[in-house]
Amino acid sequence: MSEEKNFGYLGVDFQQSLIKLLVEDKKFAATILDVLDPHYFDGASFRFIVQNIKELYHQYGEIPGYGNILIKINEENKDDTMSKMNVDTLTNIQLFELTGPHQIKDKALNFCKQQVLKRELKVVQSIIDRGDFDSYKEIEKIIQNALRVGVNTDNVKDVFDDVRAVIQKDARTPIATGIDGLDSYLRGGLGICELGVVLAPTGVGKTTLLTLFANTAYNHGFKVLQIIFEDNINSILRKHYTIWTDVRPDELPDEADAVVEMLSDIEKNSKGQLRICKLPSDSVTISEIKAMLRKLAIEGFSPDLVLIDYVDCISTERKGYGEEWKGEGSIMRQLESMTDEFNIAIWAATQGNRESISSEIVTTNLMGGSIKKAQIAHVVLTVGKTLEQRENNMATFTLAKSRVGPDGVVWQNCQFNNELLKISTDEQVTMLGFEKEVEKRNKQRAIDVYKERKKRELEGITDALTFTAEPTDAIKPNTSFDDQKTHQVHENTISEAKIKSNQARDLQKIRDNDKRNKLKAQEKERLKAEKALEESTISN
């Protein structure tokens, strides 16, 4: 049988670090002490100190300090030589310079969990060897209890713990987007440890929007990392230069001297940092992005805001999801987890589906791929453009979701200049108000169309009934007759002509009314269908 491993194979420094953490990190000690056996340590003094820490913890219900441990050592040791050795060991631990505490805690806790699981699996094996099939529930319980040991409770917080710190004004750190209307509803912007999603169809301006967000954060003194997959780095740099200088990207070469001077002043006067990173669009995973962030941190750059353009280019860690969209929920979960792990805010762009291309207001059900991208995010901002809005450098923004404040807000016909990267939201309505406005516009459009059709129909009827001469001249009676009989025949002919003319006019009126009624019915059906479609879209 192989010799049982203990902490000795990790070295003396590891064991000193672990005991130091037991005394100084109360939460960690409370997590591990129940599964920490003194015999896991290599050396009599280490074992003795840990044994006394456990006894004091179980006796008084709190983690002892160095002074408490020293008192117990002096009480327990009758041998002066042994007592001096233990006291010296405790003093060395107290003075020991701790490095890499997270690694020490992870290794120690994993080791202890494995030892408990190994011990309990021996019990399970003995039950199986006996052939006691009725003890399945007992086996299940043994394994579950073994897996629960050493559970970390750092994230469990009492509701009344440090209330003042929770409610202080700077408890949340927002990073402004540069769009005043949006920042107002987001209580200053997207906060640290929050995940925001920008949803828009292709070609609307997601890159423009994220570039503005990055630029604004830099101007406010934050450290920003803008990750791109499909764009050229120089084109993104030019977008930033345009925001700062108001010089169009294609005119920057002509204004090179002035641009360089302005950018030099901006760099000198800003406390922020802005870096752009281009990654391949077909293979990068969240793990690789995390590794890059850790490397940048070692180099001295730890971003406050990360912008990902766009999240659909990130690959899943494993290929067992089948269809590509099924792994998108996992990617978003990992991004959301990253906000806490790295203490950052993340804006991630994502594509809309085909229906979103022609939609003025883009809702989350028009998101391409998995809807979980919207469900996991703290904030979802959508952008839509009609053909008319594209021609006039306008767009419609919708704050579709917000865990920060009110949502369901629509900014209609906002300035959205892709070339100069100028975006503003002067007016806003609710989604319900937007729906009513659309309904009102549709009704007015139907009325205008009906009036135009009637006008054309009347013009057509007038043209059809126009005579080359006045009607009175065409049927003017001839009063010079040779005899009375001829006169009577002429009078009868005129009367018949008038009757036929009246009948033709009445028949035309009937036809016109019938046609008008048909047009009204068709227009009514069209409006009814449009309204039903809009209600169905909103409800979905």
C-alpha cells in the first residue's frame, strides 16, 4: 500500500502559510477547520498548533488569535524544551511573509476534500462488498455529505451587515456611455460588475456605439480594453480620433498636423488608458480572454471596462452543444462571472435576426441565436433603423432591460451619425407610448392614402365627363320648324336624351358609391391586419 500523502510534499513554507491563514483569515478558517486533520501536517509543532486551534474553535465558537494560542501552548506543554519549540514555531508563523494566499487556500481545501471523499468512499466500498443492495440511499447520503464538506460561505451575507457601507452613494461605480438619455436611466452608466448587451441588426452601428462607450470611459479616467474580431484596428483608431477632433475619418490624413497636436493634448490631460485588441473571429474562447486579462494585469494594465465587438464571435469551450447557438448561454454566463472575478464592467454587442433588419423598434425576441444572452445580461440596449432613418442619420434606441432602474424606454428618431460618431437622445417615450404612436401614424397614413385615392378617382371621373362643348349647346333646341308635328318629335327626342342622361348619372353614382365602399372595407381590413401584427410582435 502506498504511503498516505500530507502537506509535507508541498514544503514548510506552504504549511506555515496555511497556519497563518487559519489564524488571520477567519472566514477561511471556519470553512476548512471541520475537515482539516492535524495529521495532514508534517512536523510535531505544526500538528500541535493546529490541534490547539481546532480545540479552541470548537470550545469557544470563534477563531483564536496568536495570543490565545500562545496561552494554550503554555498550558499544555510541561516540557520546557517542547514548549519553547512550539512557541518559536508560532512566532515564526506570525512573522512569516504571506504570498499567494488564494493558491494556498485552494490547494489546502481541495486536499482536505479529497481526503474526506477518499475516506467515505472506503465506507461505500465496504457496503457494496457486503452486497447490501437495500443500502443505496445510505450510500447516496454518504457521498452527498462528503461532497458538501468545506463549502465556502464567503458569498453569504447577513442583510443587516454593514448597512451604511451598502447604502453609501458610491456603493455602485457607474461608467458613463456618453449618451445622456441612456446614462440618466442607468443611474450614470453601466456599473462595475455589470454586464450590458447591445442588440442591433447588421450594419446599424454596433461598433460605432461601443467605440463611443469606450471613448467616453477613457475621457472619464477609466482603464478601457476594446476587443474587436472583424474590424481593422486602424479603422477603430480613426473612429476614436474622429470623436476627439470632429474630423471625418477620410479627412484625417489632410489634417494630420492638427490631429496629432490635439491628440497629444488629450493624452496629456487624461488619467485614463485605452487599449484595442484584435482577436481571431473563429476560435477564441472565454478562457483565452481571461488569460489575456491576467497577463495584462501582470503588465500593469487592469481594465475597468471591457467592450466585446461582438460576442457571437466567441467560441464555446467544448464542442458538444450541437448547434452553435446552444453554447451561447454558457458564453454569456462566463462573461457575467468575469465581471465579478476581474471587478470590471462588460459591454458585449450581439446580432439581431433577419426580422430585426426592417424593424424600427428592436425587441429581445428579435435577437439572433440564444435568448439567454438577454436573460443573463443586467442591461439590454437595442438599436433599430428604418430606411428613412438610415438616410437621415437617425435611429431608434430601446432600453429593453435594466436591473439598474426603469426599462421599456424608447428614444425615437435619435441622432445617429456613423461617420462622425455623434449620438444623442433628446426625447423618449415608453414602449406602450411608442406602440400608440405607431398606431396613430398608421391611422393617419390610411386616411391620407384614402384621401389621395378619392382625389384621383374624382379627377378621373371629371376627365371622363368633360364635353368638347357646353352641354346646353350640344342639346340646344331648334325653334325653327316647318310644322307642329316636327316640333313635337324634336321635343320628345330632347326629353328622352335628358332622361337617359339622368339615368347614366344615377348609375355612375351607384358605381362610385360601390367602389368607395369597397375601398373603405379594404383599408379597414389592412389596418386591422397591421394592428394584429404589431400586437403579436409586442406580446412575443
